[in-house]
Amino acid sequence: MREWQRMVLFGAVGLLALWPADRALAVSVSGQSSTMLEWNNDAEEDTAVPVYEYLRLNVSDIDGSGLNFRFYGRLADDLANEVDADSRLYFAYLEKKNALPHLDFKLGRQFITTTGGASIMDGLSLQYRDLGPFTLTAFGGGDIGYYKGYDVKDLIDGIRLSGHFLDGLDASVSYLQKWEESELTHELFGLDLGYDYRDRLGLYGEWQFNYLANSLSYFNGGINLHWQPKWSLRLDYLYSLPVFSSTSIYSVFAVSEYQEASAEFSYNHGEGVRSFCRYAREMYEEVADANVVEIGVEKIRTDRFSGYLSGVWRDDPDGQDLYGVKVRSAFRFNSLLQAGIGAEIDVLDRRLEVEDETTSSRIWADATAYFSRKVNVEAKIERGESDLWDYFYRGRVRLNILF
């Protein structure tokens, strides 16, 4: 069954499940519908016109049973037949708290996230609470891969034990494994620690260990210091080593690790205004390290105006030195209209999804029209440039309906 067919089936089953067999069936329904039309044009004058229909649905306490249904997915197509605009079923599951004493469950397509790994799964997850200070979560089912074929032999399972201790310490350990065509491809362990001292000092660390490759694959740790209400200081270190399937050809090649050490100081001036200074050192194995400094000021909207302005300096010996600026300004004219403009000039911005969309400069304009509290239209037009991919234009219009 193709992905879009599965999504329609899941959605239809969910909606049929909600249709009252008689007028006595009581449910609470909420959600959001978003219809989005995009327009993409690149330097080769290839134009794509993808259209998406997103639907988020929350059905709570079905007939007073405590059973809930959650759904989120999209239908997609490219009107110009230039790109693959795929439909997606992000999640569609039934859940219930206290199905048995202290036991919760989720059944269906759901997002699984642990320090040991994350995935979208068709299956069952169980959570048992109140094991002293511990909570135990176990899950298993079919592993969903959007960018490759979906096979019934692609499986995922795992376990997570978490707890709260010493009036401020949160800790969890996790284990996750994946199977492709009945062959074990991933075996990962995770450890997550976080400590908060009187809302003034925060310490955190996340570790992921790749057992099949016998290597540390991820670590992120640091300190958040906010001893005074007006200022805060964050120190952070990141280590990342790509994890490939044991059946992938990439698993036999040496992969490059990435490290980043960063610091950020922030000062709150009041009335939604703060200034900040950030420094990051990006450390690579195959190219020279880079230093990035950003200094700026930000205004959160408390009345009509919001925006930010910052200067960015990037020292990259193997690339190019960049002296750039980030600026954005938005104004709420009245209860019906908000509009803004923005630009990032000579600022490296990495967007690594299905394709590399790294840019060095972007300019854009956007607006939101509010027809009511539950209906609005967003629009944005953008021009981006890259040393690798030349330039592109992109436009988007999105109709949002809350219910």
C-alpha cells in the first residue's frame, strides 16, 4: 500500500470511528486544517508548484471512556510535475491514560523519541508510571522510512527508564534497535541527565552510543546559568558522528565527526527587549575549523512591533570570511493584519533535509491576515543565494482554519 493510500485509509478510519452510531455518543473534537500552495523557481528556470493539505485532528474522551484519537497528516502534489511532493501520515493513534492502574498506551502510527534514537513507528507503546521514582516505557512495531520503501520486515523496538530524583535531577536510560529485511541494522544506547538548581543553574548532558560500530555517536552537554533575572549565560558542547544502517555501504567507510563549542550571553532590558552575544567554534576533521560570532538585539512583540538586528562574523579559512547581517521587522497594524520584512546577507544558513539548501544570503517579505480568531492566511516570498546552488525564488500562501 502506498503512503498516500495508507494516510487516506488511516484518516477515513479515524473519521468513521468518530461518526456517532447514535446521538448519545459524546466526543470533544479540535484541530487545524492548513491548505498551502508553494511556488519554487531556480536559476535553471525550473518551476515547481507543490500544493499541500495538512490536517491535525484531536478527539478527546470518546464517549466518556478516556480514549483519545490523534491524527496528523498531509496530502500533496506538484501541479507542475517538477518535484516529488509526497503525502505523509505523521501520526494516527489511539491513546488512553490509566488503561490499567498506572499504565498508559498508544496504538497506531506515532513518533518515538529517546536519547538512544528516534523514529516514526506503526505499533504499540506502553508507559508504566509510579515505579517508585521511575517511569518505564516500552515500544515496538514497524519502522517507517519516508525516503525508502516501506516493508513489513522493517521493525523497531526499544525501552526507556526515566525518573526524577533529589528535587531537581532528571535522568533516563534508553535502548533502541532497528531491523531491515529481518536483519539487525541499528543498536543504540542512550543516557540523558539534567539537573536544575532553584531555577538558577541548569546542567544537562545527552549521550548516544552506537553498539554495532562500538563508538560514541552523539553527545550534547552544557551549563545554563541564570542567577539573576536580567541575564543568562549558556555554555554548550556538541559532538556528532553519523549513524548508518549496518547494511548500508556507507557503514564500511570512515565517516567524519563534527564538534561544536559555543557560548551565549543574554541580557534582558525589559518590555520584551534583550541583547545577546554568541560565539561558536565549528570543528571539522577534513576542513579547517570555523569561528562564528553574532552580536545583536531582539524585540519580542508586546504591542505592535517585533524584530531583531544582529551582526555576524564568520572566519572560515577553507571557505570564505563572511561579514554579514541579520535583520527582521514585523508590525501588527491592527487586529486584521501583520506584515514584515527580513534579510540575512552574507550569513551561512544550512538547511539539510532531502536536498542541500544551504544559502549565504536570503531576503523575504511576509504577511498574515486574520479574518477571525480561528481563520487566517499567511503569505511569504523569498529570494535565496548560495555559492553552490546559485539562487532561487520561493513563494508560499497558507490558509489556516482552527476548529
